Amino acid sequence: MVLLKRVLRSPVGAQVLRRLAWTVPTLVFITLITFIAGDLAPGDPAVRKAGMHGGQEAVELIREKMGLNRPLHVRYAEFVWNAAHFEFGESLVTPRAVNEIVLTGIQHTGRIALLAILLASGVGILLGGIAAIWRNRVADRLAVSFSTLGICIPNFVLAPVLVYIFAIWLDRLPVAWRDDPERGPWIYLILPVAIMALRPAAVITRLTRASMIDTLSQDFIRTAYAKGVPFWRTIIVHALRNSLVPIMTAVGTSLGFLLTGSFIIETAFLIPGLGSASIDAIRKADYPVIQATVLIFAVLFIAVNLLVDLLLPLIDPRIKEGAA
Amino acid sequence: MRGLLFWGSVVFLALLLLFAVFGPQIRHGPFEIVGSPYIKPSADAWLGTDEQGRDIFSRLAYGARVSLLIGLSVVTVGILVALIVGTGAGYGAPWLNTVLMRFTDGMFAFPDILLAILIVGIVGPSFWAVFGALAVIAWPSMARLLRNQVLSLKEQEFVTASRALGAGHWHVVFKHILPHLVGLISAVAMVEVAMIILAESSLSFLGIGVQPPTPSWGSMINTARTVMRSDILPLLWPCLILSLTILALNFVGDGLRDRFDPKSAAGG
């Protein structure tokens, strides 16, 4: 209790608790939407599960077994309870369990998203920083053009064009994903990761530039110059650290685009990830799989943004000093 | 340079509109089979033919019609919803603000087009499913923006003056608040249309958007992808026109924002 009071009294602690508490209604919201969507899905899941030859009795039996006769709120509670235990029932089309399908998918999707966000953060912060330091010069113009193109060129345009250049014309990289124990996964990941990274890299470039320009015009930067701090030390220790908050926020929201971008990239490169599983399920009207994949994507997105928000006080020099 | 990009984009979009309206009628219809598949560009089929021997020029034009129709109508619906939610939250009672904004925040829990994919997945892919799904995801970002704008407008002196003179809330909203939002809305609308066109093409690329035989740039890219080893042109046309459209809409949006909001011009 004493600890709780102390946490609540410190500004950072209260902020963290409020942020954590806010996650609960958000989770309720997304589970409710996905549950309702599944419930509104056309057709009777019991009839589909019973198949063509299932008679009325078989359907009733399956309905009873699947618990479809119970009231809505009971089934919602069960849906949440099961989802929390990573249990999504059975696929309507294949005899496989849904969690088996999504578990294999999540590894591919997660690996690509992680690599892409690392690449995008590196490229974005570097380009944005360069653009801010040499503002209105050639480097800046190039970085801004890159960022505009990166935001505007869709990844499903970029994917076939780059595949044409690197896989067909230059013949250096594979056209699509293949499970290849000989060459390892990396050569197959180059194009997907690079294409996935483009849009977040562009967004992070834009935000880093704006944030750094803002920071570089502050008084403490002039003070740092005036007292003789070397140029690069000023940039990295003083300017970049103080610009990190909006940049990190952008990294968090970019991950949302990465997750949904995986629908396109996995379809384009035939990667058996969560995104392609979801699209496959939509084509086959396999509602439990659609529900599960969408829910996982949304929960991952919330988790990453929660993580970013919780990390922000650690990287923001102002908040830390304020708390001390 | 900025002026050139802006006016260049305006001209491009005007041409695109003409293309969408008249393109499908110029030589061949978009569903008409005019020859064997994958004919090279010629006097008859200006941009060549697709996998079923249909005129690519005509199909691109019809795709433009589909994209613009969905983009403009979805954004119109989105703006209307955003205006109601935004002014309601910004101008209305505090409890209304809380309820509306919490709901809007909830919508942001679904990143990008995820919710649209869920909706299309449940309803089944069709023109109206795409329209509805995109309308659902279009309004929250605009609502949040408009609400912030309304909140700051509400505190302005001309609003206080108008209230002091005895004006009712409806008068203030329609005569003083809404006219001030026009500039912002027109700038945001352009970028929003670009986003929706992009989303529609993404869904079509994935095969869960507008269904064949109706052409869409996204599905044209997807089918042309499979033959790019032998013929790259059918892939290039839709890629080119889609990218240019998105760029042009963004440039016009940026230009409009600079015009209406002097503060943003300096930031670049």
C-alpha cells in the first residue's frame, strides 16, 4: 500500500499506472469487436463443421459441443478466456486447430517485422538527422524526397518492381520464400524486409528531421556549442537524445503499419506468415482463423505501443530529471 | 519548386478525372476482349492487352473510376462522421467529449487497414463491403483532428463575442466554427483520399477488394505480377498510375495546408 501511494505520488509512476489501466478498456474494445464480427459471420458454423452429409442431429450435436446455444455474454467471456490462453478453437475448413495455424505464422511475421523495424529505425534516424543538420541543403532535399516517395509508393507496387530488378533482371535474389535448409532463411528475407522497412523508414525520417530541427534551435544547443562541446557530441548526446521521444512514438505506430504490411508482403513473397494465413482464411471464409489473426495483430500492436510508452520516461532526459 | 509540384499535381489529377470519365469509352470497353492476351502496345490497344486479351488502357481508366469513386465517396462519408463526432466532442458537453473520444481512441487500437480486413473478411469481398469497411476506418483520425481544432476555435474571442451577443450554440457552430474548418478539411481530405485509394488497391491486390471482372489497379498489379518474367509492361502501367495518383494527392494536400495554415509552410 505504501509503495502504491509512493508510485502514485511520483508523476512518472502515476503516468505509467494510468497508461497500464488504459490498456484494459482497449483490450475489451478489440476483443468485443472481433467477437461480434465472428458472431455476425454468415452461415452456421455448426452446419459447416458438420459438412455436406451431416444431418440435423449431427448439427445439433456439434452445436451443443461448440457451445453455440449459450447466451452471447457467456460466449464472449469464454472467447476472451480462451484467447488469453491462446486457444481459438478449430478451423472450419481444415481439421487443424487455429492456434497451430497462427503459431507457425507468427514466427515468420514476427521475424520480418522485427528486422524491418530495426532497419527502418536505423535508416530513418540517420537520414532524418542528416537532413536536420544540413537543413535545406542537397542532403536534406534528398532525404525529404526519399521520405515522400517512401510514404507514397505502396509496398505492393515496390515488391513486384524490386523482384523484377533483383530477382529476374539481375538474378541475385530469390523471387519468393522457400524453406531452404541449405542457404538458410536470410537470402529470402532481404527483399521482404527491405520493402517492409521502406514506409516506416520514410515516416521515421520525416519525424526525426522535424524533431531534430526543433531541438537544434533550442537554447541548450547554443549553450553546448558556446561552451565548446564538440560538434558530434552536441548532435548525439544533446540533440538526438532530446529528439528521441517523438521518434520512439513513431517507431511504435510504424509497427502497426508493419504488421498490416505483412498481409501484402507475405502474399507477394508467398511467406507462410500470419498475414497470408489471414488472407487465405478470408478467401475460404474460415472465420475462426480470421478472428484469431486479427486479434493477434491488434494485441501485438497494443503491446508494442504500451512498451514504447512505458520506455519513454526512461529515454526522455526531461522526465527523468523531473522525477529525481 | 513547391508551386510547380502543386500545380503539376493539380493538372495531373484533372487529367486523371477526365481519364476516369471518358477513358473507358474512347476505343474499347473495359470488359471487351479485343485480341489475344498480352499484345504489345499498338495503334489499336494503346497500352497492350491483359491476360484475357482486354484493352489495358480502358481497364486502367475504369480502375481510375473505381478508385476515385471509392476514394471520394468514402472520404465524404468519413468527413461527415468526423464532423459530427469532432464538433460534438469539441463543442459539446464534457461527458460527450469523453465518450466520443474514448470510442475514437478505441478505433486506433486497430492499426492501419486491419479493421477493414476484418470487416471484408466477415462480410465477404464486394464493392459495398470495401466501401463500408473503408468508411469505418476513415473517420477516426479526422475526427480527432477536427475535435482539437474545434476545441481551440471555441476559446477564440469571436466565439465569446457571438455568445455574448446572444447567439445560440447551433448558430455558433454553423456560422463561426464550421467555416473555419473548411481549409483544414480540404487539405486533410486530399491526403485522406490518397490513403483510401491506397487501402482499396491493397485490398484488391490481396484479392479481397473489388471483385473481377471489375478492374482495379490493385488486382491488375496482382495478376500482371505472375507474368512479369515474360512481359513487364502490364505490371508497369497500373504501378505507375497508382504511384503518381498517390503522390499528386499528397502534394496537393501539402500545398493546400501551406495555403491555409501559414505555420506549417516554414516547417517544410
